[in-house]
Amino acid sequence: MSRPRPKVLLVAEAANPELTSVALIGHSFSQALQEVAEVHLVTELRNEESLRKAGVPWEFFTTVDNRKAQGLAFDLAKRLRGGNNVGWTTYSALSNLAYPFFEKGLWKQFGPRLKQNEFDVVHRITPLSPTSSSWLAPRLAKYGIPYVIGPLNGGVPWPEGFGDVRRKEKEWLSYVRPLYKLAPGIRSTRHKADALVLASQHTYGEVACCPKLESKAVYLPENAIDPERFPGMRFRPYPQPKDQPIRAAFVGRLVPYKGADMLIEAAAPFIREGGLVLDIIGDGEQMPELKALVEKLALEGRVELPGWIEHSQLHSRLSLSQVFAFPSVREFGGGVVLEAMALGLAPIVMDYGGPAELVPEECGSRVEMGSREEIIERFREVLGDWLQDRDEIARRGARAQSFVKARFTWPAKARQMREVYDWVLGEREEKPDWGRPFNFVSPGH
């Protein structure tokens, strides 16, 4: 006998299919959850046009006009930073000031229906930041309405030795971020929620800091891939022919903390020998520096710098490679790592932050954090070992793809969240647990 589908009010002020990062997660998650529950999305008015263009039916969502408060937050953050590229910590802090107005608008529209038990669960998907309190939490608790918050992620500390990179990112507020715990509503939000879905081990340790909060904490990374964007998720079953070089790809914003320059230096000996070609996909302030580095190291023609590639075309470009190399020293999530793994690329990532939790040792390699020079040497060592055993690259890529299929598609994510709903509704006794980080799933299971 199948379980009845719960009625869920989804809260995602950021839910937009035309954007990336948090907004795309909000949209993708809300769409996937339709397969496991009867859901209605509440989002900001600024997302309405994009949702309609994507064919989302009007009866699926309701909008709240919070543009004035969000606009003030963005403008202030831009002025504090001194440009259009607003620092994540700064923008999150100021968005926290604007967000309560969104929840108050939501309550104005849905409060009467919630009091009448029209919904079984309220689930706040975004904001993803654990620093954002919820004005709704105590009100839902008052009426006995189960409240799920998350996935929450963020605040991974800057690693030692990268203070100059931190300053280049103008992450001034990151120095005082721990003070957010003193902000009004943070403690009440966490204690009034029925489930806290935490997307990283760092956030788990930060939020589930006492037995009462740990008892309601569920580990579930926020990123996933859309199977429709990976037709068949076909894996190339054979290694690259030995008479052709291995191709390694990097995707990301070209800024110092992403580490594209470190990757070029690490790969340089193998590129000169003809065993490796490097594809640095992305753009940013570091592009002129990277072009100069390629020229200095005499790697022209074997390090490609195509700039930004439209997301719809990115998968075709990535599938030309066999290895995904990503030496970013500070990532919360790492969605691009999952996309590369879904295409059968074997990943090499830093053993720090979000990407490390997406790559089991069976699927790729996690490089220990260290100084810039140590990271270059460690990436070079892994690349050298892999180039000596091309079959191992193919095996790791196959396992990586299988792992993503089992754990990190949006349909899989929706099924995992349904288990959380059943838990808070008393339909299952044990708290959902898929490992922390997720347990590896071998091919064929």
C-alpha cells in the first residue's frame, strides 16, 4: 500500500530556472518534489516571469513582492564591496535584514490556510545560509505545523595561508561571521523547527551543536543534477587511446581562490610532454594573468581558455575530457563537480569544503589542503599517477557516474526529502541517514 502524498507548502524566495547557484537549487528542488508530494511554492515576485517562461503552471506557485527590501540589500552590499560582484558573506548578511519581510508577506497570504491545517508540512528551501533566521518558525510551532528548514550550507572557514586571496574577494564580514549566532531569532528558529536539513559537515557541526538540535538534524547536500540535461548519462567505457593525450577540464570563475593558476602550474610538465591537454572553462579577473602564465610556461595550444560557455553547451564541452581537476580552496557546495562526475569524468578536488563530501575515494582523489606550493605539488602527483594508469581513470569515472545516479539526481533528492517529511509526520520512526558524507554506492546498485 503506497503512502499518501503529504501536502507541503514550499518556501523558496530564490527559485529561478534562468539563474544559477541558490536560485537554481530552489527551482530544481521545488520541481522535483512534485513527484513525491502535493506541493505549492511561495517565491519572490521577481522570479515570476522566469517561472512562467519555463512552463511552470500558475497554480503551482504564489509570489510575494519583496523587491524593495531585496533591492536595498543588494545596493548596500554593492556599495560596501565597491562594485557589482557582491561578496557572498556581505550579501548574505544584508539579505538577512530583508528576508523577514518576505516571510511576513507569506504569512499574510497563507496564515489563515495554515491555521486551518490545509498543509501537512511547511518546508523552507531557501535561503540556504545557516545565518538566516525565520520569522515563521515560532508562529508555525504555535499552531503545531511541522516545519522543515534546509538544506543549509555556508560559512566554511578560509584556509590558513590564503589571507591575500580572502582580501581580494573583499570578504571583510567573514572575519566577524561567528557573531551571527547572537542575532535575534537564530536560536528560536533552530529550536522551533522540526527538522534541520544540513548540507555539509561544517554546517552540521555548527548548527547541530547540542543534543536537542542534533536529534533533529539530517545530513543532505544541497546540490544535484538534472538527468534531462545529461541525456542517457552515457559513460565512455574505454580509456583514452594511448596515442592521444588525456584531457583534463576545469570549470569556474577565474579568480584566485578557484585555483586555475595552481592547476596550470601543476599540469605543466605533463602538458609539455604531450600526455595532457588542459581545458580551463570560465572567465573572470584572472584571465589576463592565466594567459600570461600559459605563455610564460610555453604551453600555448595545449591549454585552452575558451571563456564562459553557455550552460546548455557546457556538458558537450566537458564530455570531451576524462578528468575534472578543481583545486578551489573554498567551496560550500560544488555543483560543477557533480556535473562532471555525471558525465563520467574522474574528479580531483581539494579535501576541504563541499567538493570533498561529493567525491568518495573510490571515485576520484581528494588533495590535502596546504600552502599554494604544496597544493601544486600534490595535484601534480595525482595527475602523474593517473597518467601512468589510464584504465584507472576510466574506472574512477564510471564509479563517479554511478554514485551521482544513485545519490545526486533531483529525483533522488526528492525521494530523500520525502523520507524527511515522513519522519516529521510520524510515518517513520528513525531519522533518515545516508551517511555523513554519503556512503558510496557501487555500480549496479
